[in-house]
Amino acid sequence: MAKIVGLPKLSPTMEEGTLTRWAKQEGDDVAVDELIAEVETDKATMEWRSFDRTVLLKILAAEGTTVAPDAPVAIFGERGEDISSLLGAQSAPAATPNAPVATPATNVAGSDAQTSAPQVPVGRIAASPSVRRLARERSLDLRGLEGSGPGGRVIQRDLERLAAEQPRAPGEPGSSAPAAAASASARPAPVVVPLSSMRRTIARRLVESKQNVPHFYLTAEVRADSLLEVRKQLNAMLETGGEKLSLNDLLIRICASALRRVPAVNASFMNDAIWQHQVVDVSVAVALPDGLVTPVVRDADKKGLLEIAREVRELASLARQKKLKPEQMSGGTFSISNLGMYGVDEFAAVINPPEGAIVAVGAVREVPVLRDGALHAESRLRLTLSCDHRVVDGAAGAQWLAAVRELIESPLQLML
Amino acid sequence: MRQLRYRDALREAMIEEMERDDRVFLIGEEVGHYQGAYKVSQGLLERFGERRVVDAPIAEAGFAGLAVGAAMVGLRPIVEFMTWNFSLPAFDQIVNNAAKIHQMSAGQFRIPVVFRGPNASARQVAAQHSHAVEAFYCNVPGLYVVYPSTPRDAKGLLKTAIRDDNPVLFLEGETLYGIQGDVPEVGQEELIPFGSANVVREGRHVTVVSFGRPVPMLVKLADQLEQEGISMELIDARSLRPLDTATIVASVKKTNRCVVVHEHWPYGGPGAEIVDRIQREAFDYLDAPVLRASNLDVPMPYALNLENEVIVTPERVRAAVRQVLYLD
Amino acid sequence: MSKVLDELQTMYRTMYLIRRSEEEAARAYSQGKVGGFLHLYIGQEAIAVGAEAAIEKTDYVITTYRDHGVALARGSSPRAVMAELFGKDTGLVRGLGGSMHLFDAEHRMLGGHAIVGGHLPLAAGVAFRARYMKESFVTLCFLGDGATNIGGFHEGLSLAGLWKLPVVFICENNRYSMGTPLSRTTPLADLTVKAAGYGLAADRFEGNDVIVVRDRIKLAVERARSGGGATLVEVLTYRFRGHSMSDPGKYRSAEELEEYKRKADPCALARNQLVASGIAEEQIAALEREVEAQVADSIQFADESAPAARSSIDAFAYASGSSV
């Protein structure tokens, strides 16, 4: 799907960047790690390379334009996509060269405005040319890899050895160095794991999310004794059938109910509009050995707890067998991620776009609480809501957390 | 095919071409009555007479220049240098006259002359007699430079050289003269075009490009490396100018690694030219820098043990091969 | 008019053409229309013209980088010669050679060669063909006095003498090898003694009288043509200009130069001979006007011609369009 992409922040301190050169033109295919543009930052001229295999549909900021990070500079998507709606949504001022913030960087002190001195791109990857080509062809990300060649150069052997199970690229019939090749370096080199397609998707989507979605976080600690008690009673009833409700099953239902009560959190920022969802479809993060997926429990607000429990188990099982269909993993309106079982007290999750929020569930802890002048043991749980500030404001998020707290602390309300 | 020695293959080429074209004649020191310093021209005087097998005094600039002058007006001389070391007194004739007159006259005069003789070190003949001249002459546009390593190539390339309308520098090897190899039967004429490299051996792991004298040594090395699990592709460039870039590049694109082996000194020359073309045309296919194995960068010493060290050795080639394979 | 007078008039005309062409070339050089080296033949015209009169059109001539006079004497087009100096596509060698490398196959002019002495072995090779193919043509090879010390001279003469090749080496001794007088480059007063070392015949004479040059060179040519072998001819002359355009000629006195110009200008000498033979001043003036017009035409032609073609860069490096 076509989307507007903002200027990436290419240095930690970058507050604005000048597009000194577009290496790609409108209509050009862009491969992973291919140079899109050169951007002059406060530090140096940096290379902006693509994370995706995509097509540059529209350039929104001309060469020489200086813009702030995240300011829209281009539209990427699939060839032939209609981008008229995106163009309508794209507010002009930030990207036009004549706008106030836009200063052609070369036009300083009467110097030759046409030819900004080329600067050395930074961030070279030490890889043999052949490895670079293979990386382009196979969409492998070489950054961060330490190769076994001189000076950490990534050489073909590194790719071949570690991607042994991957299909060989066409035209590379066994040209790799003989296996006897392994060098006996003093310290073991890192194991280089080529990106799986799931890992690549995770990386791309999360970077996209963190780069494009303005996150903010709200944390609340709630009493979980009642919820645990209810769960205990329900599980006792289910014992004969051999089924069980997890705490997470209950929380899915509670979150769904809270979304009904505070619909502002059940919304998406869709470039030119906010979509207020009419259904409550909760994405549930499921950890896998090599990543995670987020299958969706549809209409979670309308389903019974057992129904939810069964569905989650079925989805998780499919996920582990890698048999989830794409439609079972997309179209959620809200996500829940629970690391409580790993003993994590609290954490902030990354939003799963285009959802507007995600809740991160921590571990249940028994803590001593002073109540009515006496010390009591109380079970508590921390929830952190990550919100897309473009669609969910602080107050709305707080209201939702309050609704959740009420439901957790008085779970009988679920019966109403 | 029949077996022929390299020197006999050269002689056959000259005989066939001299019989074919009366304008072709052989001139050089000791080519006639002495029967050739290295017996390449043995029997030619008896066959063709003094008119066409011309013993020259020791005057390389004189007879090389005479050949160029004769070529300007339509003869087709073959000049034998007793060794290429002796071409240096005739350097001006080769570089300034043979190579330039066609161009300076805007094509009015052609220089169909072949300069031939043994190149590079022989055995223990010391610094002045051990030049490998290809690096000098390959730098000169207007010249062709070829360097066969087998009897078959020697014959096929020499026939092509004699028929070409340009000055051709034909490098042989004293230690190649005695090697035997397949040569097409008499009557089966074979002209090997310039600019066509020969894939001597196919391999998968590394391309070794060479020309002239080191090639037989590299064939043996390929066998040894095969035992060690290294599959070496061997390309004999055969013709250094023009150079068959396509065959070399195609091989490097397959193996991703390359070592260029030559007997000329390491500063520049066709060895470096080959490396340059590879980095330009196969850059994205290289897994390691292209390395060269060559003579050491010193004048050739006399003592056998020293000479053996200075001339490009199989050990140096092996080391370079292992290095581009990241084996050491 | 007698045949003799007719020939003298023709020779004078060519000498005057060379003289005026060289003067205009010098002017063009000062205007930046001619680049590189420009070696003028002014003062030596009688040698090229006299030698040409001693040979046939089917004979070959090869010379040094001071080659304009020889090319014009051989019959090369003044337009093509001037256009070559101007670096034009219409030049004798398409702008690839310039002043020093005038080749004209049609007129059997084997070129101007710019490495001193390097072309003597070539001349021997051209003559070798006559011997090899049993043909009767003769090869003339011009050289300067400075060339008699370099290897090519000796090896060329050596082979020509050894094989009795039909070649005449004409050493134009203009008394200076560039800026160094002969007395400082050789202990010999007579350069022809070198001929004996290689078994060549020799001759030596003053070369300002075109008739003398013609007749003496004819002797050597006949020797060559009749199987008598090669000759080294030393022709004493004087160059009126510097070695090249960049040479101010400080190594010789103004008096010396004026003396030669007054007494030994070959053009003036030939003109006087015409006058003395009874040719009307008017007729000579008309001939000179004709030459002036021809030279002016060559300059205009060179000026107006298209520059050397880009395609010539690649077209001639190798014969038959072969390339590396």
C-alpha cells in the first residue's frame, strides 16, 4: 500500500536535513539497501537507503530542499497505485523548496549554488562486492554483520555457510570457496544469521512504526485479586472438560470491553483521516522461536471467555506451525502483548500500525499493601498503553486504562 | 592430432606462409646459415634461399627498421630477434616507426611486419638476457602483442600474425621451444584470431589468468590444487593486445575470485591491465581483491637458486590462490 | 623557351612556392593557427627541388621532420600541406601528423620522421624491396648533419652498404644540429668520410645552386639504379631561420646570417640565373604572382577547412579497422 514517507533521521542529532541528491527518480524500483537519496545533515552527507523493496512513486521534496525529520519527502508503494488521496493529504508547506524551513543548503555565502561539494558517505559496510550484489539480489541486510574476511569483511563464505538451508541464488553455481576454508581466528566470529522473511517483516514494520508513529505511553497498576479469583472459579468449572482460561484470555475480553466503552482508542490514523472502527478485533502477540506474530481475535468484545480461549489457542497453534493465513494476522484494531509469564514487570510495546494503540501486560506480583492500617498481600499487575498520538490523545488513553482497571478490579461487570 | 614441438610448429607456420606469399621473408641474426640460434628456422635457407632467409649483421635497429621500411612498400617481413632482449636497441624502430606510421600517415602506409623471438628468462642468463618485454610493448597502441604457450597456439597465431596488416610482436619462450603438444594435421589450416583467450581448464573456485611461459606450470598446479579441493579455472590470454576481456570477465563472474600470473615485472603491464579490466567489469562479482603473482621486482640474478626465487613460482601462485579464497 | 630554361623556371617556381609557403606558415604559427613544432626549410630549397629533378615520380623519398619543402617538391598539394599544418581534416594526413609527418603515398613521399636518424633504416628497407622484387626504383633519404652521430645512421648505412641497396642518403649539412655548430658535434670537417666505413660511395658539394644539386644527385641516383649501391651525399647549405619556431638562433651572429642570405640564398640564385638566361623580369614576376596566389589560396583553404575529424582518432591506430 502506498504511503507517505518522512525524511528519516540519519544522525542522532539531526534536526533537519537537506536532500542533496535523489539517487532514485519517480517510478524507479527500489531494492532493499539501495540508495534512495543523499541527505546532508548536521554531521555529513548521509546515505538514505531503503529498508523495503518498493517503488518510488512520488518525490515530495525537491533536491536542495531542507526539511525536518519525518517531514514528508516521498511516496512509496507498488507500481501503478493510485496516490491521489495521499497527494491530497500531503500538506504542501513542509516540502516545497520555497517554504520557510526549506533552505537550499548549497546557497550559502554566494558560493556556487549548482555544485555542492560531494561529501564522503559514511557508514561503509565491509563486504566483498560479490556479497553486496548477492545481498541486493536476495534482499539481505548486511548491516551489523561481522564477516570472517580481513577486517571483518563479509565474504561469500559467510553467506553461503550461514544460509546453507536457503536456496542458492540463480547464476551462483557452487562458486563458494571450498569448505576447508574456515579460518582459525583466535576469537570466534559472530554467527551471521541471514534475515528470514518474517524477521525482515518484523524489522520493517517496527522501524516503520517507531519512525512514523508518534508514540506516548501510559502506565497503570491495577489490583488483580478479583480477576485471579474469578479465573480460579471459572477454571474449576471447566476442569471436567479439560479446558482452561488463561489470564490473557480474560484480559483480551476486558480490553475489548474497554475499547467499546472508550472507542477513541479503537481507531486508526489513516493518513488523510481517522478511522473509528466499528468492530473490536484484538491482535494477540504470539511469540515464536524465530520472531512473533499477531493473530487477530475478531469481535473480541462479543465473544465469551471460553470462545476467546479456544480461539487464541487455535491461532497460537497455527502460528507455531506457520500455518496462519495472512487474513488471520491482519486487520486488528488493537493489540495486546503479555510478557507477564516471563516475569517482566512492565514494558512499553511498539504499536502495530495502523492500529492506534497496544497494551503491554506485565507480571502479576503479590505486594504488601497497607489497607485500613493493616498490611495485606495484594496481587497487582502493571499495564502500559502505547498510543499513536495522532489518533489517541492522553486523556482518551487514560480513560481507557481507567475502564480496564474497573473491569479487572470488578470482573463481574463482564457479565453485564 | 599429431604431436609437434613448439619450435617445429613455429617453423611450419613460417614455411606455410612463405610458400603461400612471396612477399614474406625472414630476416635476423643467424637465421640462415647457422639454422637459427634456437633452430626455429632450421632448414629454411635450404628451402627458400638467401633471397628470403636473410642473415643480418648484429644491428637490431638496422634490420628492424629495414623491415618496417620494406613493409611500408608492400613486403611482409618476419624479423627474428635472437631474444627479445635484443629488441631494446630496436625499441625506437618498433615503437616510433612500426607502431606509428599507419596512424601518422592517416592510413596511407601499412606495416605488415612480425617481430618474433624468445621472451623472458631462459636459464641463468642474468639480468640483461632475462627481460619479459610484454609490459613495455603492450603500452603502445598500434602494436599487437601475442604470447602463445602451446605448439598449436604458436602455429595458429603465427600464421595469423604473418597475414595481419599490422605490426605484430610475437613472444615465444626459450623453455617453451621443446614442449610437445597437439597440432592439426598438415593441410588442416588453422588460423587462431587475436583477442581470443583460451580456457585451458574449467574450474569453480578461482580463475587464474596467465599467458606465455607460466601456463604449463599452472596446468600442473591446477592438478595439485584439485587434490586439495580447490577447483581452479585456468585461462591463457594468448593475445595480450588485443586482450579478450570477455572470456576473463565471464570466468571471474563464475568463480568470484581471480589471480593473474605473469612473468613480467609487477609494475604495470598486461598483468595489471587484466586486473583493471576485471575490477571494472566484474566488480560486483568479486569476493576478494584480484591478486597477481609475478616475478619479484628486481633485475634477474644469475645464481640458479636466486633465479628460481625471482621468477614467478608455483608456490607464489598457490599462496595467492589461497589468499583470494581466504584459506590462510 | 629551351627545355633547360623551362626546367630552371619550373624549379624556381617550386623553390619560390616553398619559400613563400614557409613564410606564410611562420606567420600562421605566430597567429596560433599552427601548433607544436614548425621547422622551416627556408634557405635549403635548392636541395629538395634539385633532388626531385634528379629522380622519377616512381622513385621514393623519405625525409626528416623538416619536410614541407620535400613534400611540395614531390608534388603534394600546397593546400593539403598547409591544411595539415593547421591541423585540419583536409590535411595531407587528416590532422594526425602535423608539420613533422607529411606522408603522401600518391607522390611516393614516405614521410617526415621526427626521431633523428630513425628513418635511415626505413630507407634501407624501402630500397630492400627494389632488390627483393628486382625493381628499378631508387630511394632518396634526406637527413641532417646532426643525424650522422646517432645509431640509426650507422645501422642504416651499414645495411645499405652490405647489400648494395639502391638508396641515396642526402645529408643536408646546414652547419648546426639545432643550436650546436658542427665543430662541436664531430671532429670531422667532411662528413662523407663516414661513408667509407660502410662501403658507400660519397659526394660532397655546396647546395645553394639548384642546378648543381640536381646534377650531382643525379650521379648518385644513376649509380643506385644501375646496381652500384648506395651513396652518402653531403650537401652544404644554410638554414635562414631558427631550428624551429621556438629557436631564436642566438648561437650564430647576425652578420653570419646576413652574409649567407646575401651570397647564398638559393631562391635569389635561381632567380638571377633565370634573369641571366634572358627570361624577362615581367615573366618572372608573373610566375611569382601565380605562386603568391597559390600560397594565399592554400592559407585560405586551410583556414576554411573543417577541423580534424573526431573519427580520425580511432580510425587509423590499426589497419583494416582492427582494434584492441
